[in-house]
Amino acid sequence: MRQEDGGNSPADLLEGVDDFDFDVGVVFVHGIGSQAQGATLLSWAEPLLEVLSHVGPRYDFSPRVVTADDLVGDAPEITLEISRPGSRPTTWLLSEARWAEAFHPSRASDVLLWAARFSWRAARRGLAALFHQLWFSTTKRLFPQILRQVPIWRGGCAGALSTLAEWVPLLVYGWVSLVVMLVPYLVMFCVLFFFAPVMLCVAVAGVIALIVAQRLPVLGKRVSPFVADLVTSVGDAQAYRDREIQAAAMRQVLLTRVTDATRRARNVVVVAHSQGAAIACRTFLAGDARWPECLVTVGAATSLLNEEKSVGRWQSLGCPPWINIWSSRDLVPAGPIGDSTKAARSRWMETLWHYTAGGFIMRSPDGRLELAWKLGSGPDCWSGSESLVQQARNARGRRTNLFWGDETAEAVETPEPFDDWLRWEEAEDIAEAVLFRATGERVEPEDVPIPRDFDEPGPEEWPVANRWSIFWDHTAYSTNLTQVQYPLIYRLLCLSEATAGERDDSGDPAAAYLPPQDGQVEATHVGRVRVLAMSRVIAAVSAVAVVDWLIGSDAERWLSEVGSWTVGGSRTGSWVSHRLGQGLWSMAVLAMVGLAAFAAFSGLLRFAWQGWHRRESLRLCATPDGPTLRLGIIGCLLAALYTLGLVSSVLYWGRGLFLPSPEWSDPRFLLVLTYVAWVTLWPVFGMCATAVPARPGPSR
């Protein structure tokens, strides 16, 4: 298997390479549901090869498909070869572990009753994850941004006057900015805690209704196909949780494929999604198989479907390589992996909010002295050169602005280390004064975030942004070229023995092929995903505008008549229409029209976005130092649709507000302003971390 790096020569690293057919073997494990043969393998292999083919010419290597064997059979395989001038080709074996037909599903009534009970647990975890996300966004992003806008008092007459000049516009217009920033959070809070439980109750009631309906003589035949599809979708989870023999059959499929890959490849990587991740974790943590060179869990349902303490068991095995990929909008993993709610919450903070903790670094011109500060309270916020840190801890900062000359920073000594919360501007004043005292030169702070200390153990966490949707994020990991496929390719190249003999000056084995992920590229990817999220907001507001226009016109009446005529040919439809009455029937028709309008406009925006996003992802993977934004034809189409929807919806809802005598007292003014501000600014400045998130490993 893989040899140790330290002290080995390239010849030693390549010794015995002929004992295996492949350098790396990757086993993809599917999630819940009855996937077709080869579907999981192709859904991961095709984007992976697409990225390899696109970045290869830039970094002087070329991938090719050697074999694609039995893609619709029992053991589909794909063999890739990556060639580089002057090097032995690297070979990869890609296969899948498909356990969807390794067991007999339970009866429909058993599966549906289990789903009704289990949905409460799943919903509770999902709501907790959404609440944590909302709480972190508010406390770690929103409030610090608001506090940083409050002017700090400056000494001297000119400083006092400038401080007062900053307070005036803040008092006049600050309340507008505050409303603009707070209203969306209030809306999300209401949706989260009022509509989500209602939706859950409706879903559970619907499941129970299906159980009853399938037993009725006439109605049973009509609902049976839908019940069968539902059982197929959730029956795997029920079998895994409640049927130990069937769970063992699922694990055996994984063991068989991993054993075969271990026999043929020098290094084995397991990429497991959703329930497949829960199966893989249970298998490897229990010691049923040797831990692979790297376990990659994607949208993992480990804490949802497994009972054991995964992190504690993983630590007892020596913390083998484990990468956990998840999206903050994916409710199945509900965030990072931890053995307790407190541990998971701490790792969430460590991962998502790693860079938003903030801070700066100041260095002397010769590079010998350094003083760093990170946002927080107490003397421990300071780090760097010992003499400078001691001065900074025992100081308060202030800035004096005289009538002549430039502003000067001062560090006023305190008898004891300053323990209270230190503002960013004051910390900069202290650091500037301390370094000026030590070097005699003015030094500007470097905008470099300060890493946090990780308090809770666990696997290496990769939080990603897929589609920014609680419905689609769970199924979109394989199509995330920037944050999933590219880093996965980089890890696979690190494991390739042919690459290990060609380390660059940094000692990184994969750097002979391609560089690690660039932070700016990842931040640009997150911004594009936010554009998709805001396009849904535009589509929703536009759809509500359509419904509002129908209510205020005669169109509502003839739409109701058309709906009544459509269902009038059916005895059941006529009965439903008669019982609903004209008012309720009109509401139902308007709701359907609104949903249709939303689906049409959001689908059109999503179609344009997908083409633009894929093209830009491939371009920036190959040329990370190129322009971060290029529209092209498809991007211009997206921008035109985005702008058209925004302008038309603003003109409709803001009619009368933009006349020569605008009605400033109208509450619609703040709502329209909030809508415009968020849809235009949030993709760029969003209320979440935009830089590369922290990826803590098992350091503790």
C-alpha cells in the first residue's frame, strides 16, 4: 500500500509499482434510493474527467479514458490514465458500490409508518441546523458589521469634530440601513419557526393518508404507484435502521468492492454519499475493513442514521484520513460531524466562521517584528513578537487628529492587561503605535485573516455551496466542480505514486500536476451561487406580482371559470369545485397560477445560470489567475433576465413611490429598498463567509 514519505527516494517510492494494476482506486457509494447500474459511477466520473480535461493543457498533462467496462452491468468500471511528459503515466480505477438491490424492501405500510415517525427526528435536526445558521449569520456577521459602522471617538478638537460629522449621517440614515439589514432575517425567522412545523405536520398527515388510501377498494389502485415510488425512496433507510440482516447486506456490498479495489490498486479512496456515507462510516469504524487511504463522506447521514459516536471511535483508530463534505443548506448532514450537539456547534463555528472571526497582521519593513490581532476579548487576542505583544496587551488605543498634520495613533499604557472587548479600529491604533515606537516607521495593517484555534476533534471539514437550496443541495455535490471535484482530484494526485516522486520545492506531491485550490476562485464560486439564490427571490416576488395583478383585474373571474370547466368533466372534480365554493376555488386557481409563474421564471433563470456557472467554474479551475468574472453570451442572457425581473417587480410593487412627490411614509418604501439592496448587494457582500473556509483536521 502507500509508503511513507519521509526519507524515501523516488526510486524507493516507485519500487514494487508493478505489484498493482493501478495507482489509485476510487469506490463511489450511492445514497438512498434505487439508482440504476452505473449511474453513481457516471455521475461522479464524468465531471471529474471534465475538470481533468479542461485543466490538463494548462498544467501540461493529459487524461484519457482507457476502458469503460460494463457500465450497465453488475460491476461497472472506468479506467483513467493521466500522462505527463517525462513521467510514468498515473492510472486510476473508478468503480461503484451499489447496494440498492442487496436486500428485499419491507412492506409499504411498515416503511410509511417508519417514515412518519422518523421524519420528526430528521425535521428536528434540520430546524436546529437552520436555526444555528441564522444565529451564526446574525451574531458573527450582521452584528459585527453594524458595530463597525459606529464611529469611534477621536481625541483633539479636529478629531472630535470629525467624529460628530460621522455621527450625523449615521443618525439620519442609519435606521434605514438597519431595517434593510434586519428585515430579511426577520422574514427567515418567521418562515423557519412558523411555516416549517406546519409543512412537517402536513407531510406526516399526507403519509398517514396514503397508508389509509392504499387499503381502500377503488382509491388504492390509483395511489399504489405513488406509494411504491415513495417506498423505494425511503425504504433503504428503514431497512438500514430497523433490519440488521439487510443492513449487513448493504455493508457487504461495500466490503466486496473495497476488497477488490485494494487488491488491484496501491491506494484506495472511498467517496460515499448520504446513506452510503453512513454505511461506510459504520463499516470502517467497526473495523470490518481496513481504513482506506482516504474516506470522503459527502452529505453524510452519519449522525442521522448511525447511533455510535463517530468521532470518538475514529480517534481510537488513530484519526485516519477522513474528509467530510457538506453544505450549510443540506439538512441531511446538518453541518459538521460531532459526537454531541455542543461539539457539532463548535466545529460549525470553527469551520464556517473561521475567517469572519477576522483580524490583521502588521510587520516591520525588515520582516523581523510582527504583531497580529484577532477579533475577540482579552489579552490572548494578540500574538507575534513577544516584546510587541506585551506592549499591546497593556495598552488602550486612540487616534489624535490635530488642526495640522496627519492623524497620529497612540497606545496609552494601562497598569494591567486590558481584558475588555477591543474594537477593530482601536486595535489598529495600538498596533500602529507600538510598531512605530519599535521601528520608527509607519506600517499599514495587512488584510490577512487570522486562523482560529480548533477546540473539538473531528474529520477534515469541507463546507461547500452547491445550489443554496434545502431541496437540491443534497444531490448536487458531484456537479460542484470548484469546491468538490477539483479538491478531490488534487487529493487523488497526492496519492498517486508516480506523482509522489516529483515533488516541487514546497514538498507537495500534487504540485507537479496542478496547484491547490485558490481562495479567490472559491470565493467567486460562492458569489455565483448566491446569484442563483437571489434569482429565486426575484422569481418569487415576480410571481406574487402576477397573482396580485390577477386579483385586481377581471382575469381572476375567467381563470376561475376556466378552472371549473377543466375539472367539470370529472364527477369528482365537479364535486370538489362545488364544495370549495367560488371564493376558495379562486384562491386555489390563483395559487396554482402563482406557482406556475414562479416555476417558469425561476426555471428560465436557472437554465441560463447553469450554463454560465459551469463555464466559469471550468475556466477558473484552469486559469485561477485570470479575470474572476466573464459574462459571455449566456452570462449576458442571465444578467438581462435578472435585471428585467428585478426592474419589473420593483416598478410594480413600488408604483407611486417614485413620482415627483414620493410617499416616503409608505411602508412599501422600506420593503422595496430592502428587496433592491439584498438582491443587488448580497451576491457580492453576502452575510456568510466568502473566503476559503477553515478545514480543521484531527489536530486535537
